[in-house]
Amino acid sequence: MSKAIRITVTTTAGSVPREAGTQMLVWRDKTEGTIGGGALEWDAMAEARRMLSDGRSHHSAQIPLGPALGQCCGGAVSLLWEEADALDAPKSRPLWVFGAGHVGREIVNIMKTLPGFEITWVDTHADRFPKTNVTTLIATDPTLLIKHAPKDADHLILTYSHEIDLALCHALLLHDFHGAGLIGSATKWARFRSRLAALGHTPAQISRIACPIGDPSLGKHPAAIALGVATAMIKPDNRRAKDRTA
């Protein structure tokens, strides 16, 4: 493979296009990824290609995002250019999705395009899954898989059965998790809260499961639910820090 230069946003200050840690890879004739910013990215790519021509392997600079770049962001970024053949792999955030119905498919279709999510998709029958490049697991009793889930995983419960949904909620509360969401109405959740309490879970424990999921203002179409769920999962207060679970 031909040589490439990896550009990394190392630090930021003020209003900037992308956060620290964002990367792109630049070859002589193509790129992968984006650091954003229009003119910022264009100039950074030009510098990377000059490095490829000059044989340089390392460069760094702090760049104000002001009139000199034709921008009015007002912030500044520090960039690092270095010879590399790949982008750094993002830290994986485990996401377990239970249910391969209409909503499950739409959620996975969105979440698999976002960086940093390691998806495990569970259903009771193989023929419910479309062709996909995420990990799929088939289990007649999905609750038996909960013990194999990382305790810092996020879970989305979207099955065709209220009984399976309830059993998964019960199993998760016994197992622990980072976050969990259950598809359903306020009425469904009220019934589930009562049944989970009867199973011995406290109100504080039960309230860790979010239900309903998504953004009701977007509507009930499966794709609209998926958009709301994905938006909630990538909001800053739901994202993991680089070296720990948020």
C-alpha cells in the first residue's frame, strides 16, 4: 500500500468543527475520514501531500480558525501530521440490540455507520436477520445470553414479545449494564415497572431502564424511532469518555 499521512486533531479551543481525537488519512490521490472545517481540512490535506512529496513523516501546528482561513469560528485547533497506514481504531462501545424486527433493523442500520460502537444483535430465529456485517446471535431464550454481555454495555430491547422484553429487563437488572432502553408505550412501561417491582427490583434500579425510547416528536415510524434512539446515544452526556465509561 502506498504511503499516507494521518492528520489528528490533538487539542481544541473555542468553537471548532470537530473534537480532539478526530482523524483523517491522506494519500496522494484519495482520503479517508474528515477533520471538518472546509478550508481547514483543505489546507491540512495540502500539507499532508507536500509531506508525501518531500518525504517528511512528522509535522504539527496550531491553527486559529479566523479570517486567514476565511472562517469565523473563532476557535483554534492543534493538528498532528504523521506517516501512517490506518486511522486509529476508535474505542469500542458495546451495544446489544435484542430484536431484528422493523425497529431493530432501522436502529442497527444507523448505529453500524457510527464510529465506536461494537454491535451484538440478538433474535430467536436466524431468518429474522437481514444480511449484515455486525455480530448476530440466535437464541430461543435471549435472556441466557445476558451473562455474556459486558457489564458496561448498552442494551436496546425491541423484541416481538412482551414476555421476552420483561424477561430481558429482569435479567439485565440482575446482571448490570451501562444503559438500557425498552421499546413501548407509557402504559406498557407502567405494567413492566409493577411486574419488575414484584420480582424484587427497587424503583431506583427499575428507573435505570428508559422507556419509551426515541423522540416522540419524530413520530412512530421505525426509521423515526431509530433516529431518535441514535441521537440520544451520541449526545455528549451519553457518550463514553476516551478512557472510561461515562
